[in-house]
Amino acid sequence: MNHLKFIVNGHGKRTAVILPIKYYKQLLEDIHDLAMVAERRNEPTINFKELKRGLKLEPGTGLR
């Protein structure tokens, strides 16, 4: 993150930051992911065995 640039006030205190667009977009994506996790926090969970069973497809049909 050595591409960050800071704007400082007359006392040298950092008041703003300039980010590369790529880094900014990644931050937005991370925030979105965290919001999705928080939104789904209270949903029921299933164990890995149940998940695998639910994902298996019947051979040759493409259907579960």
C-alpha cells in the first residue's frame, strides 16, 4: 500500500487519503461481503456432510 497519498492540514495532521482506484474497489467489495455476512448471521446452518449431499448430482441427468 505504498501508493497511498495523504492530504494534511496546516499542522501536518492527516485529514484525507487518496487511494488507487483498484484498492478502493477492493475495499468496497470487502465492505459488501461483510454486510452480506452480517445480514445472514442468524440464518440456520448445515454441516458439511449435509452440504455435500445437497450438491451431489444424479449421474447422467444433471439433476439432483
